[in-house]
Amino acid sequence: MGIQNKTMLITYSDSMGKDLKELEQILDKYFGEAIGGVHLLPFFPSTGDRGFAPVDYDEVDPAFGDWDDVKRLGEKYYLMFDFMINHISRQSKYYKDYQAKHEDSEYKDLFLNWDKFWPENRPTPADVDLIYKRKDKAPMQEIIFADGSTEHLWNTFGEEQIDLDVTKEVTMDFIKKTIENLAANGCDLIRLDAFAYAVKKLDTNDFFVEPDIWDLLDKVRDIAAKSGAELLPEIHEHYTIQFKIADHDYYVYDFALPMVTLHALYSKHTNQLAKWLKMSPMKQFTTLDTHDGIGVVDVKDILTDEEIEFASNELYKVGANVKRKYSSAEYNNLDIYQINSTYYSALGDDDKKYFLARLIQAFAPGIPQVYYVGFLAGKNDLELLESTKEGRNINRHYYTEEEIAQEVKRPVVKALIDLFTFRNKCAAFALDGGIEVETPDENSILITRHNADKSVIAKASINLKELTYLVTENGEERRFF
């Protein structure tokens, strides 16, 4: 089908209904033309991290369905799948073969060997300190071979996620085979999860290592292009890295918009929001929420340190059932730079503020991605959070069709469906068109979008103090909420 300039839903296979068949039925029945694409979060057999520790990419987890179910979705929506280019499960056939056969395994070079990476008498404590880490210890894990010998492998993330060695031919063959298979089964856009960790190099911090990371990305892009798919590299870091990626003509994520928008709604001031919208590239996917937390590191130097602290404190102050401990080690939080909450609850479960946040997203440069909980204006799921002690589960509610049938009757959810239907159909949002952003006063913002020849012009005038808005298309008023 190819990527379309239409709103993309982000969902797990079992979060809107119990499996892929129910998901398809629910989207048909309740969402109409509000959704043009689907980011199907990892649906492969996996041993951890809600799908992000894949055992294999060759099959669909039978609990969700099969490839025919995926392909059927692809006939109606453009699709994005995840490819964990940095790691694979230690329960995979590749790891088990290596464990059993050691040096005789055809996959011995697939994994990045920690012991062989370092010269003699290294790593030193300074070497380990230099690594951009996701945990408070060296990113390594022992492997015990069938012959009784032991070595250590790189292990950046969870215990089940063992790092791959992307410099080796066997790994590039695995990457090629996997991408070709994903594209053959309906994938239009491949999300390269954790790609910035994939290249490790001596005497660097092993994160977004240049120029090597560009060599890897370009190789993967060439493979994907031959199969008819494009790439979306995923990275949470300083916005200048996103801009670098955009300069290389990749799609990027706008992970800064969530906190910038929260800051605007909390402070009622639009200057920083306007500044960011003017800076943002058009070839991007915007987010307010994802399956992870709300990113803080992404807005460094877009908001000042004082503004970031203000927005973070306000989130805990006005957010509904948001507590600092939910983003701590007590609740297995892997990333100290993210706050765990639904976006709706971050705004105090306030329908007006929430709709305005989505209106800003709809008019921002790029293509909107809306997380399934966000599309249903979902509140924090404290029951799931406490039963699992997993911080991110506060924003991972499992909806039955019966629940969805009730949720879509809420005025705010109806308004979101109408808004994104309008966004998908209106030619003013063409990616080759333009955007103008004005701030009539400190509490207001006027966003104008138009297509290349300016034959269609859409405007959103928003007042954050009064919580009011006016949307027009070629001068004709559009009401949603």
C-alpha cells in the first residue's frame, strides 16, 4: 500500500480486542476514516518486554493470529512493524544453537561478545562509565555453553534481550532475511527499535556512534527499499539527533511535542510551542503518547531546564493518579527520562485540555500517530499497574469490544474521531505544503496549514487560557467538540 499522509494508530495485537481478527473488526466498526495506518507493536513470539524480546520474526504469535490476519489489515491500512536491530531473545534458536555448539555454531558471530570486544586488561571502570547505559551496571550477561565454558555477551536492555553484532556478515544476512519477510507480509514502514545502541566502538559511549551508524542505516535502508519498505529510526535523545536523521532524508519521530504541549497547557503560554512547531521537519511522525512513558530528555534545550522542571512537577501535581514512584525502579522503570502516565490523565482527565492537545498534534508538521489508549482518552490503569508492578502498564490497558463500544460514545472520543477524519481528508495537510505559526498573544496560537498551491487552507486558532478553539477550512468553520 505504501505510506499515506493519514493518522496512524499505535496498538498491540491484543489491546483492542483479544487478537488481530477482533482488532480489524473494531477498527472497521468504530473508527471509520479516522485511521489510515496501524503501527502494530511487536506481534512475534517473544520472551519479554511485551514483545520487544523477539524469539523469531518468521511467525506471528499464535495467541494473536497468523500472517493472513496481518495481511488483511494491510489491505485496509498502511502498516508499521518493529524490528529490534540491536537485540534478540536468548530463547531464540540462534542463541540456543550458539549455546549448544559454541565455536562450531553457524551463529557464533551473530552475538556481540563482551570479552572479545575489549583489549587486554580492559574494560576499566572508566570504560564502563563511558558507555551510554540503560541500567546501573555493565551491559553484559554470562552465557554458559553446553561444554561447560562461559563467556560474556553484550546485554544493553532486559535479561532476555541479547545484543547482536551488526558488523558481521551473518548478522547482516539475518537483517536482510528479516526485513524481506516483514515487507512480504504487508509492512510499509519498519520501525528500527533501539538502533542507536546497535553500533559499539572502542573508546566511544556506544550510542549513536558516527559515522558508523550512518553506514548501518544506509545498508538497512537499501535492503528495505528493494522490498518496498521505508525506515523510521527510533531514538529518544536530544532533538538535534532527530534533525540529523531528517537531514539524511529518513522519517523521524517528534518525541518533543508531548512535553512541549504539556508545558503550553500547564503554563497557558504558547511561545515555546510556537517555536518548536516552526522548527519541526515535515517528514516526521508526531506523537503525544506511545507504549512507553512521556519523554523528558527529548525536550532538552527546546524548553529551558526550569521549564522542564515546571512541566514535570505540574504533571505530578495536576495529573490524575500520577505518582513519581510509578516512574522509578520500584515499578521496574527502565528509563529515568520518561514519566509513566496516559496523556489524558497527565492533563487531569480534562476533556477540553485533552482535545486541544490533539488539535495541536493534528495541525503540527508531519503525520500524527495516536496511541490506542490516547484515541479512547484513557485514564491511568492503576489496577494493571499494581498487579504487574510495571510502570509502563499504567498506559497499557486491555480494552474489550464492549468497553470500546462505550468509550466511543463519550463526546471527547467522538471529537477525536471527527478531528482525525477531517485531518486525513483535508488537502491542506499535504506534506509538500506549508505551515505558518503565529502567536497573537502569550496565551494564543494560530496554526495555518496549506497545500503546495494554497488552494486549500486550514487554520486552527487556539486560546489556552480560555480553552477555546476555532478551526476553518477555506474559511468554513469546522466544529468537533
